[in-house]
Amino acid sequence: MPEINSADILKRLKTGEFSNVYYIYGKDILTVEGITKAILKKTLGKNHSNNCTKIEGKNIDISNLLDIMEINPMFTEYNVILVNDLNAEELSTDKLNQLTDSVENIPDYTVLIINITGFDVKNGKRFLTGKNKKLVDCIVKKGMVCECGLKTMPVMIKTITDTVQKSGCTISKRNAEKLAEYCLLDSMQIHNELEKLCAYRENEEIRMEDIDSLVSGQIETDSFKLAKAVVSMNAGQAFFLLNDLLDKRNEPVAVLSAISMAFLDLYRARAAMTVDKRQNDIINDFKYKGREFAVNNAYRDCRKISLENIRSCISILRDTDKKLKQSSASHKIILEKALTEMLIAARR
């Protein structure tokens, strides 16, 4: 059976069609957890939390798992096992072979669910590789594999507005889009931030100033705001954002990397504009699928700075990367010096 999407797997569950083994993963952690819960409810009913055997994938004892898979249930119809965050790369070849053999011969009364919520199975790449791919390829033949990718911006906007309305509050489409951008379309973070915003407003409209003051942007989002402050030559905002990023205990090298990526977004947009290319060209050429808003924002903000000045900022970031990795000086001072140089470069 080929990989299926989250909507299909839920439809199959509603019609009573389910499998003996599932592998659920993806960037949309909230959907991963939602599908997992739906499978548990379908197989075990309301008391699924008490009747399910839960195993942590980290440092898993494969022999113990294989023994549990063979247990014949006595008080439920199925022997359901949930394994969270099993990284096949951490298994020896022998242990992985034992697991795949057991999956191929899984008993009819056993349902094995492997869900991934704590790490990226693809390790930042487009496809699964190595041992995780071997495990998934085995499960595809026997059960269902579902990748829960990030929702598109229109879908996420509707999800936000619907959630807010159910809580008795309101939010404009523009502010819902801004919240989604701040959270990088991460359903889990959006869910957490909405609970906070709705509790704060209590049956009133959620405003832009509420989002700006209450929502904790991810490092990538705050770095893009910093890049925007630089090209707008807003020194006060730029230094405030840099200090905020460091105060959140982000590693200085990670902060610099995120800022560099934001400037690369600006560079691609500015370069594309000089040769009459459009946003869709960048999205397709540089694989921005799911992050279209980053390109749209870059197109909007790059008009304030020349292509040569963006190059100067990127050169400063490159040199700063070397200093961070080679110098014993204060990392904060190194980053503040780099930010000062970029603000000067942006004014030229």
C-alpha cells in the first residue's frame, strides 16, 4: 500500500478500514498526534489510554517489543502498541532486521503504531534515507505510512479563524496570516499560542499588537524580522531582536545561521526582481513549497535595499561565522559588531 495523506487515513478509519501497522511522521506534529489518537480510539475505544502499551523509541529494547507484539489480548479485541520516536538509525542492522521481519509477520490481533514527534526523520532532506527508509519501505507493504506535512497558508488561516470563533473571540484574516507566519505554519505552536491569545482577549478581537507582544516567534521568524529591521535601517528594533534571540538561550551560531538564511531569502528575491522573475519562479527553483510566505515577504522588503548592499551584508555574515567559530571573544559582542556593520552597509 503506498503512502497516504492525513485526510485519507482519517476517512479510512471512519469507514472501519484500518491496518495492523502504522508509521505516522511529519512536520505537523499536531496532526501526527491527532491521527495517532484516532487510530487508538478506533481500535480500543474510549479507554484507549489505559489499554494501549506505550513504549519510548529512545534506547528501545527490540526483543521486548517483539515479545509484546506476540501477546494475545484478553480484555480487548486488539493488542495495540504505540512506539514514540523510534529512530531506526540508532538500531543495529540485526535489530532492524528482526523488527522488519516481525512487521512482515505481525499477528492479526496486533496493531503497531510508530509515530514520530521529537525529531526529523528526513534530517532536513527531501527523502528518507538509510535505516529509517528501510523500516518505512517494509511498513508500506504491510500497513499504512502517513507523512503529515505543514498545512498551506489558506488552510491554516481557516483553521485559526475557526478555532478562535469556537473560543468566543474573533481575528481578522490578515492577523491570522501573521500568526501563522510567526509560527512558521507549525500547528502545535499555533495551537498553544491561540490558547494564550484567546485567554488574554476573552471573547474580544485578537489584534496585531496582541500577537506582537504575546506570541513567541521561532528563531527563523525573529531572524526574518531582524533582517527586515536592517533593510529598513531601524537600528533600535534590530538590536532589540538580536538581544531577544540571545536571551532565549539560542546558540549564537544557530542565531547567525538563521539571520543568514533570512538575508539569502532577500538576496534571491532582489536578484529575481532585476531579471523580471516572479515569486513562483523562486518558490519552484529553490524549493520554498510550504514556505511561500517567506518569498512574498522577501519580495516586499527587498525593495528597500540594493542588491549590492545585500551582498555586503551576506559577506559580513560569512566573516562573522568564521569569527564565532575561531575567536574566544564574547559571541554577543561579535554578533553586535556584525549587526552594526550591516546597518552601515544598508545605508550606503
